[in-house]
Amino acid sequence: MEKVVVGLSGGVDSAVAAYLLKKQGYDVVCVFMRNWDASLNNDILGNPTNNDPVCPQEEDYNDAVRTAKALGLEIRRVDFIKEYWDSVFTYFLEEYARGRTPNPDILCNKEIKFKAFLNYAFDIGADWIATGHYARIEHKADGTSVMYKGHDTNKDQTYFLCQLNQKQLEKVLFPLGGIDKSEVRRIAHEQNLPVADKKDSTGICFIGERDFREFLKNYIPAKPGKIVDITTNTVLGDHQGIMYYTIGQRKGLNLGGPGGPWFVIGKNYDENILYVASGDQNDWLLSTSALITGVNWIPDEKPEGDFDCAAKFRYRQKDNPVSIRFIDDTTLMVTYKQPVKAVTPGQAAVFYDGDVCLGGGTIDKVYKDGKELSYL
């Protein structure tokens, strides 16, 4: 009997994943990962759970234990607090300090769930690891693996899995890839799982919901500055720190008076200026190409020359038809077939050929008609 170690988070998705694996005849061992310690990591400001009698992470662990017991499965607990801080959170802070908008979920998958956890699982004799992600995977006879979008297009999570390589994917199972969320809930109720009605987790990966501006103040000093209309160079107001704002953002600017609605369209990190422009359809938000760095390409071979595919520049965004060309092994230029709004340095660009996830990288520079948009 093949042994599968499943990451059991205390939520409904991983619970149903564990049930399905057991039903399929695997020897299933559950592991709960503890990756964040609020006290140790000075997580004070912006933390709504400071005065809770039981912290949310312990509640999740208790739910995971109850789930494993209901399924008659062994459960273990493992800490990756140092690994998360060193490999995920430090980068997260560095990028925000630069005024960029990183995606910690992608790095968390690469460094924690499919590296630290994977290594732990194989140290205890696993043949496979599994998670509750909504993605599909095909393990081919030649030893390569292909990752496809999840059947539930509204829940597809391949965007967050774009940095996984062949070595990581070759021993991974995604039991939920072929079903949708409503079916997951139905199975959970049918099996009387204790987390059947538990709400999905939100917020920062493994940290949870926070008042984000206050949370960042625990680690990066706030640096107020001016909000400037990029069209007229007029000062419209004050910002609390450019790290708190994302390209395309409308809410939270506190800009009254004539004009507007106002949208964040850029940042001047050196001068600590937040640029805005009026109107949702203003051209300042549009770009036509971007330089992508740190590219992880899942197929064995990279395309030579220009290659047509699709790209997402943020989660849940529609597929944008693009053409890409590799510059070196981990860098490519992506040219859009049509201008795209609010492509943001620091965020991820993820590439697809139909339902096949080809990989992704970090948006480094953004261009409009060949000219770099330096205000981004």
C-alpha cells in the first residue's frame, strides 16, 4: 500500500482530500504545519486575535485533530516557523519596503508546502504528498508531470503553484482537482466531517487576517508622503506609506474635492510619492509588455523564439493572450496582444497553454509601447 502524507490545515478542503485518498486505498498520514508564531514574530499591531483565549492557529490544529480522528487517520504536527520566516516572510518584507506588492502564497508553496513539508514527508517514508489545492496533475510515463487548471475554474489555484518544478510535482497528488467546491462541501457533510461548514481561510498565507497597514508597522516603519496627480503634478493629499497601496487601487485614498474617482497608478520610491490619476479607464493604468524575472518553467524544454500562450497578471484575472520570448534561462519578455490594466511590479505573471500551467515569474519592469513605465 502506497503511503501519502497529506497536509491537513484544519479546513474543509484538506479534510476532504484526506478522505478521498483514504477511499482510494492509500495509507494516509495527516500532518498539520505550524509556520507562524505571533508572539515570537512580534505580531502585535493589526492582530485582531491578540486577546482571544485560543489563537486561530490552535483552533485550526484542534479542527485538524478532530478531522483526523473522524477519518480514523494518524496526525502529526510539525513546525516550520524558522523556514517560513527565512524563506517567505523576509522576502515579503523586503519587497514591501521597496514599494512593491509581493505574493507570499506563491513563495509559501514553493518553499514550505512543497519543499520543507515535502522533505519532511519523505523522511517519514512517504511515497506521495497531497494537499487540498484545486489543481489537476498528470504523471506521465516518461517521468514528467503536467499541471492543469482545476475543474472548478472559480477556485483554480494553479496561479499560486506556478513556482513548482518537476522534482516537486513528480510525487504530488491533488485529490480535489477534478471536483468543484460545492461537491467538496457535499462530501464533507455526507461524511459528517467536523469542518464541513467551516469558512475558508483568508488573509496572509499561514498568518491569517490582519489589519494590513497596522500589521506591516510591526516590521517596517511607516513613512508618510504626498499623493500627486501625475497629470498635473498637483499635490492632492497625503499617504501613510507607499507600501500600503497597490496599482489600480481606488479605496482608502481619502481624496475628496473635485475630480476623481482617483486610482493609484504609480509610485516614486526614492521621493516617496504616490501617483494617482482620475478615472477607471485612464491610459496610465495600461501597459503593453513586461519583463518577467525568476521564471520557473514547468515543462522540460523552454520554447525558442516567440511563443504564443496566455498570461494572468493577478489571481482570478482572465487569461490574456500574449507572446513570450526567453532572454535567458529565468528571464522573459512578455508582449500582450491587447493592452492590459494594472500590471504591477512585484506581483506574479503566470503562463498557460489552454488549461496547462506552464509556470511563472515575478513582474520586474512594465512597458508601454516600448517605453518603461518608471512610475510603476
